[in-house]
Amino acid sequence: QSFLFFLDTRFSDIELREEEGIPTEEFLESCYAIVPVLDKLGPTVFAPVKMDFVGNIKKINQKFITNKEEFDTLQKIVLHEVNAGVAQVRNSATEALLWLKRGLKFLKGFLTEVKNGEKNIQTAL
């Protein structure tokens, strides 16, 4: 349970910028912090989840590093891609963010099941 607290603290430490949204760098750091947890949960069972998770983090980071000042929030990345007409293109940072959000939601649901006492991994999944 202690690692759940650690993860929760990581994301909740991110300070939202009033008008601009979620800081990209801090969000990506918090996501990267989850990767070792996936290994501990089950390197075999979670291998596809981890691969997908890391791939999506990298896609967002690749966009971020092209212009760290312009893309300092996730919202700015998405708005830029929407305006450029590439938000729905395969491998866009926007698509990666959507799948990363789904992965985080899935992981939260799984960890909630485990925290509530589910011992069977398949059932929890």
C-alpha cells in the first residue's frame, strides 16, 4: 500500500497552471515513476501494458522536446495538434495522451481491486 501512496503523491504534487493546464514535464515524470511498479506487479502479465504505457509517454515526450517552452503544458500540445490538423493522426502526441489516460485509468482500477482485497490477478484485471 505504501507505493500506492507514493504514486498518488507524485500526481497530486503537480500544480495546475491556472489558465494553461497540466505541466508536461511534471506529468511525464509522474508517468515514468509508474513504470517500475508495473514490473513489480507482474513482469509477464503487465509486459504489454508497460510497452504501451512507455511508448505513449515517449510519443508525448518527443513532441515536448521539440519546443519545451511552447509545449510546457499538455493542453498546449493538444491545441497545437488540433490547429495543425494532426491531432487524430496515428502516433500523434494527442492520440498518445488519450491512450496514456486510458492506461492510467485501467491501472487505477486494477490497483483499487487489489487494495480492496482481490487476490486473484486475473479477476482484478
